[in-house]
Amino acid sequence: MSRWVRTILITFSFLLAVFFLVVLLMIVSPEILTGMITLILDMAQKQPMRTIAIIVTLTGFLITLIALVVSVMSGRLRKTRIRANEIGAIEIGVEAIENIALNSAKIAQSGVKSAKARISPSRGGKLSVRMICQVYSDVEIPMMMARVQERVKKDIEKYTGIEVENVEVRVSRVEAIAPRVER
């Protein structure tokens, strides 16, 4: 998620938390409820306060609407990617693309023990791939993860025909290679 999307969602969450805190305080304390009703009546009767209240309310409504749209639209990639040709349409599922990325990471012979892949949309109909890997301890991490990045990008583009903008690899854990005990 981009920085401005996070900022909008954080702002929305904060405003919502403050709103529900005020509502809770109004329910718990009759004095606060009376004070809020008096404040609202004063704002409704005085024109400058009324205008400010309308602007603040509309701004809050717009932030809420934008946060809703952004959270829905910036979620996971749609279930399929559709590629059209002269015969018809080809639908490639997100899970299929993630499996291609996982297989590529393991086939790259780069010491990957296990991996998780996450596909998200990027600019211009391209894909962005994010991988979280567990590697063995005898791995030169920068060199081998660069190999994983290249292999994942190449394989997804080769097998799906969809361009990959970037491949982010995060190494979350380094596993020791278990010694073999021969009998």
C-alpha cells in the first residue's frame, strides 16, 4: 500500500475512534450528553459556527468515502488476470501466478527452504511480486536472492505473458542445515 493510502486509512481510523469515544462518553455520562446537545444547538443557531460544522462534516464524510473506496480497491489483486487473443479470453488465477513464483524460487537452486508469494497489481497492467523466504544458513543471501528475483520475474513473464514490474524478496528466517547422522 502506498504512503498516501496508509495516511488516509490512519486518519479515517483516528476520526472513527474519536467519534466512538465521544459517543461512549455521552452514553456513560449524562453531563457530557447535555453538553454535546447544547454545543450542537449553538452551532445550528449561529451562522459562522453552522458553516464551519457543515464543512467539517462534509470533509469527514469525504475522508470516510475515500477510505472505503481505497481500502476496497487497493486490496488483493482480482481473482484472475484476463488475457485476450483472437480466439477468446484466457483467465489466469492469482493462485496460479503465486504458484509459478513459488516454484521458481525453489527451482532457482538458491538455498530457499520455503517461501510465500503475494501478487499485487502495479502500474500499466503489470504485476508486483512480494516474496517472503526462509533460506538455509549456507546461502550468500544477496547473491542468491538476486537469482530468485530474476528467475521469478522471468518465469512469470514466460508462463503468463504478463509483465512483472518488480520482485521484492524478504528473508524472514535463516535455517541451520541439519547434520546427517549415518549409521
